[in-house]
Amino acid sequence: MKAQKPTFVLHEEAESSPTSRSTSRERAVSASPHHPPPLTTHLSYRRYSHDEGTRTPPSHHLCDLDEESALESTGGESENDALLANGRGARGTSKRRRTLPQNGYGTLGSPHGNYLTLNEGGTPFQRTESILRLTGLIDDRAGEYEKFRKSDEELKKMPRKVRKFYERQNEQLDAFIEVDEILDNARAKAATGELLPVGPHTSEKEDDHRAAVKWAINFNLAINILLIIAKIAVVFLSHSMSLIASTVDSAMDVLSTVIISGTSRYIEHRDWKSSYIYPTGKRKMEPLGVLIFSVFMISSFVQVFIESVNRLFDKNLEFTRLPLVALLVMVSTIVIKAAVWLSCRAIKSASVEALQQDAENDIVFNFFSILFPFAGQLIGFRYLDAMGGALLSLYIIVEWVGTLLDNVRKLTGRRAPPQEHQRIAYLLTRFSPLVTAIQHLSLYYSGEGMVCEVDIVLPANTSLTASHNLGEACQYAIEQLSGIERAFVHVDCTVNPHSGHLER
């Protein structure tokens, strides 16, 4: 007779009273005592089969194990062999009832904190299903630090330095709210049989975000093409160095939008070949595109700066005159760029942030591109326009050098700020009472996103299955946080000073 894998079934015990806290045992079961809902054996889809309208929130469950079917065809030993030997009769398939403890799935305060269930005699009964259900893993301490939040009225009454401290604290509490939403949603999903924590409307949010990024890039491209055509016409009417610098800036805007648009399309294109070549995705292409554009922008304005300085030493330099059409074009550019800046402000993306910064620079740049030649014409100082061109070029060079260095630091694996580490630590301390310590926590940039490496300490006698499932569930939860590209959770049983990696 071919051996089958063990089948776990759950029954509701009518005599038990409801507990004060929801745990992984509180699941929907069938109301029929003669036909308990079977639990599927596939780890990725552990759900209960039941009829509609019969779901009741049981306060206590009994676990029945069909011990005969648990024998493997190979005859090899498993972690359940000792248990099966104790309950097996000479023939048949005897069943023993295993009662889930009222004090949680296995807390540190219980005498057997590393086990998932206890039987009536108090001996350990190791079972993996409970730890896959995240309801019992995650505590209900959401929002416990909200009492430290300061309101806007309280912040206004504080001295400036003290106010900055509490403003940063409020920002940290905002980050904790994101963690609470993910974990609380995981508790709710676990009650319906979902294995992995799924963030609220994650796919919908990602689709909306991609659509917003695509719209912002296309809108910027159309605007910049129109502006560069208008500015080229203005430069032919007036030989202002400030206007030439503004035209070069618009040309760089078009180039930047083309680079960023091409990079974005390349990132979004996914097939089996790209997944094979780029196993962790192509998100690093985004800051790389910004990096390339920064080099173009800096080199272009270095040339404008050199030309402006040469005009300052030209003794035969003529006065720069601005026709009315030039003024109208430049004023229109300022208004349009202000609208672009406002539209890109709410979109969180490295590409869109680069376009937003570019629009902000254009507002300042075009304003002074009008001011310097117009003021020089009014006061009769012919070198003011060249001085303005040099100053504007320096401004753009300094701004984009900062952007260049920021992207270089992210691409080279710079450590994330302490606030990001606190967010991960908060998630781990809420995730499970089995996590006794966080031994190492490393969070660093890998392009625009961050990579998290963390070592968590579990009790030494925790089963391998429970340790694996808890660590994997931690990874999925961390990767749902905004800005996290990939998470690696390592499980330790002791606290030691070693990092787990060779020093490089």
C-alpha cells in the first residue's frame, strides 16, 4: 500500500471560552463536527475547505493527526517519528488529540516557547503549519509609540532646535505606521489562509505609480521640445549670453528626458531573457541614467561658463538688447516649468525627481536669464549679461555635481541613514516573540533601492522548519517596505560578534 503524507485536520471545541488575543489558531472552520475541513498539503496554498456561510471564529482548536498516513514510503525517519511511535497501535490508524495552548502558538513566556503546540500531557508537539499562519507570529502592539507624537500646535511652541528633533521623531513615527499597516494586514490575511504577507493593494499601487512616472516623463518631453524651439528663435533675435545658457539648458532638458524615458522603458521591459540576465531586476538602470545625464549637463555648462568668462575680457563687447518676444517666451517658460514642478512633486521616483529638480533649476535659471541682460540694459553696464551667464552656469554645475555624487554613492553601496535601520528593527521586534535579539543589521543602497541584511537570534532548540519559515516570512515582510529592493534574513541561535562574512 502506498504511503501518504500526514493529513492535519482542525476541530472546534465548543466548551472552550474565547481568548483575549487573536492568534494563529483562530481560523474559520466548518460548523459540521463530522466533516472537519481538510488542510491542503501544499505549503504555498494552505487554506481551509468549507461551505459558504458556515465560517465561525473558533476560540480553541484540536488537532487530529492521521498517524498511519504520515509514514514515508522510503521508511526514513522524520521529526514526527517519535510522536507517531507513541500513538500507533498494532494495527489501524489510531488518532490522538493535540490541544493548542491558550497562551499563544509558542511564546517565550511558555515552558516550551520554541514549539508550536502542546498536547494534553504538556509534551512538545512540533508542527509547521501554525508558524506559516502569520496571525500568531505578529503581535498586536501597533501604534504603541504614537503617544510620543507631537502635534503641530505643540511644535509651534517649541524652540527651533527642539522643534527639529521632534519633527524628525514624527517622521520616524510615520515610518512605523507603514510597518504597522503591513504587519496588521498580514494578520488579517493569515485568517483567510494566505501564506505570505501581502501589502494593501500592492499591485494596484505599483501600476498607478508606473503610469504616473510614464505620464510625467512624456509630459516633460513634449514641453521641453516646444521650449527649445522657442528659445532657439529668441537667441537669433538677441545674442544674450544668459539666453544662450538658457537655450543650452533646454537642450539638456530634452536630452535628459530622452535618456530617462529610454531607461524607464528598458526597465519595464520584462521577458525570460532579461530575467535570466538580470536576476535581481534592472532598477539600477534608473540612477545610472541620471548619472549619465548629470555628466552631460555638467560638461555642457562648463563650456557656457568658459564662453561667459571670455566675454568678460572682451573690450569690444556690445550691449545686449532683449526684444519683447524674448521677454514673453522667457516668462512663459517660467510659468510652464512651475506647472511641471508642481505636477512632478508627488511622484516618488529617481527619474521623476531628476525631472523635478531640472524644472526647479529652470525656474531660477530663466528668471535670472531675463534679469541680467535687462538690468544691464537699464543701468548701462554691458558686462552684466556675461557675468549673469557665468553665475548661472556655476549654479547649474554645482547643483548637478551634487546629484552626480548622490547617485554615485547609491550605486557604490553607501550605508542607509539611521532612520531606515530603525524602521527595520521595529518590524523585526514586532514580528515574532521567538526573535530574542537582532544580532546584525546592515542596510545599504543598491541603486535607488536598499538591500537589507539582518541576523535574528532564535532559541537554540527551535525546530529547523520553524526557523526557516519564520526567517522567510521576515524577508517577505521587509521587502514590502517602501525603498527596500531585497532582504536577506539569517537565523542564528547564539549571539556572537562575528558578522558572518569575510572582511573585504
